[in-house]
Amino acid sequence: MKLKKTLSFWDVFSIALGQVIGSGIMVLIGIGIEFTAYAVPFAFVLSATLSLIKQMPVVFMGSAMPATGGLYVYCKRVLGDKIGFFFLALLLITHILIALFALGFANYVAALIPALEENIKFVALGILVVFYFVNLVGIRQAAALQKVMIVFLLVGLSTLIFFGIFEVDYSNFTSKEKLFPSGWYGFALACVVMSFATGGAYYVSELGGEMKNPHRDLPRAIVFSTLIAACFFALVSIVAVGILPIEQTAGKTLSEVARTILPAPVYGAFIVGAGLFALATSINSTFSWATKSVLIACEDGWLPKGIAVVNKRFNTPHILLTILLVIGAAPILVDWDLTYIIMLGSGLVFIYDIFPLIAAFLLSKRLPKVFAAAKLKMSEKTLKVFSVIGILILAGQGALAFSDIDIKGWILIIVYIVFVIGYIQFRSKSRLNGHQS
């Protein structure tokens, strides 16, 4: 699949940063406070550190074999076609998490315009449609808009930090009872939620085939965006949890704190610049990268080639973008709870994230020439150590995420996995027959 190489480092960096910073600060922080109260800044920092460790093998593979649909391509080239598609099938179902960004956006709109509070669902669906059309006209245009939104986002978050950092009661961060009201289990669950926020940068690997200089820009974009996001996460979460009583911030968005500490005109600017743009950048990012692996899977014969049609004028997969819109809209239409969406989605994320790490562990043995050609230099032993540590981290996080899932969630996951395995067996035969004919 040949797409035009139009993305610069700053384009990719803005897409990565928007993917990471949006939901983590603006939506998930209140859920983290519910789990671990005043320890939420530490949960952010720990999660960002673990995310960087998990992402280093993917960063290495991105410098070795950048490609459109990078994560899927890494898995299929190293682990084989069937495992590669199994990874992709798990990745696809987690695109329901785009609903999280849209609902978060709608909640911030309601904070700014209370009259819309009864129409949250329609606002969420509306913003999905907006960025669907933005990405229909081309990834270059989507990336340009992303850079503008990122500037407003960082300015908005900096404003909250400036007004709030000196108002924080720091004594709350020295008491074990206040830091861990639900014990280490609550802190661990908060880290699971925050890891969903801090680990999104590596999805820009999917855009490797559209980058002008992917060997250099892809690793830099992933690492730098995660580090910058972690700094903002830590500072903003200190303000978020350190000023108002816990019962006023737990489970709530940042708008509650912002309304208290910011002057009225600044509050309005914050909701627009930070609240709305943070979540808009995550929605835009997801539409930008989420169809790329599917394009390659269609080319490989796993999915119907007809859905992978690329518009000649805009160079965009309009049918796949439409399917992504439907997947994102479904949880909104059926009124799924935000926390449930996060924990169910995160559990699946921790399963499929293991496959690229296994691929990285085996890379030097199965594709020695690719390993040797990587622009980012790392010894075979170092890459394997990072991969093993990453797998252990994911195993622990996955166990914690699934511990908070009810029987309905388990049934949905098991049924989907069984369906995927059956589909792979069925499709493998038709692909084989197609090759033979």
C-alpha cells in the first residue's frame, strides 16, 4: 500500500502528543482520583515511566522497518500472518475508546454551555462527525489542524498550572491515608487507567509509510511526546487534586477545579483551549492513524479489498473512516458508562500490546538484516530486556484492568476472541485457495 509521504516530524509529533495528552488530563484524571485520591500525580509519573519502557521495543522497530500500518506490519513480519491479524483484530475492537474522547468533549461543552447538558450524546456524536470529515479531506490537513489545536491545548493547561500551583495544600501529599485511601490496589488501578493515557504515542507507528523521514522522526515523536505529556500530567494533577476536597473532584473533569481557581474570562478560555482542544486532538489523532493497519490487512487478503478503497483526490480511505465513525458512535448511542468503556478497552489494550513486544524480542533472530539496519542503535540483549520487562508490565496491568470487569464484559471479550480465531481459520483457507488459483 503506497500512500503519499507528506508528514514532517512536527506533524507526527503533534499527532502523538494529541493522542497522549487529551483523555488523560481532561477525562481520566477524575477517575484516577476516585481510585487513589492524592496519589494521582504519582500514578501519572509511574505510568508514564512504564509506558516509555513498554514503548522502547516499538520505537526500535519503528526505526528499523517503518511502514503504513506499522504495528500490524511488525507483528506479521516477525510472528506470521495469522498472529499479525489476531493482533489487528484486538486492536480494532478497542477503537470504541474514541467514544471516550467524544463524551469527554461533550462534557466540557456542557460545562461551558449548561443548556447543552441534556444533549451530551448529540454533542459527542457531532464532534465525531466533524473530525470524520476533517480526515476525509486528507491527513496533511488533519495534521495541520492538529498543530494549531496543540498550541491552544498547552497554553490552556499552562494557565491552570500558573493560577493553581501556589494554591495547593501540599500537606495532603505527605499522609499515607490520604495518598492511598483504597490501599495499593486502588493506586494500582489508578496506574492502569493512567497508562491508557500515557501510552498512546506509539500509535503513530501506523503512519510510518506517510512520514518523510520515518527512521528518524518516528522514535523522536514517540519519546518526546510521552515525556512532555508526563510533565503536564504531573503538574496539572497536583492542581486538580490539591485544592478542592476530594469529594468535589473524584470522578469529575478538570472543569470543576478550573471554575474555582480561574477568573471567569480565563475559565471560558481554559474550557475551550484545554478542555475542548485536548479531546479534539485525541479524536483527530485516532481518525488519522486507526485505518492504516486495516488498509494493509485488506491488501493481505484478510479483509475485503473493497472496503480499502482510497480516494484519489484526497488520498484517504473513506469507507474505513466511515466504519471507524460507526464504531466510535456505537457506545455513545447505547449509553455505556465511561469507566466501563475505559476498563474494558484497557484490558484488551494490555492483551494486544504484548504482541509487538514479542515481535521485538524475536526480531534479531527472525529478521537479522532488519535488526542490523535500525537507525536507533540498541544491542540484541538490551532490546530483549526491554521487551521482557514490557511484557511483565503489561501482564500486571492487564490482570488489574480485568479485575474490575464484570461477567458481561468477560463474555463479550471471550465471544469476540473466539469469533476472531474462527474467522482466521476460515479466511486462511480462502486466502490459500486464492493464492493457488
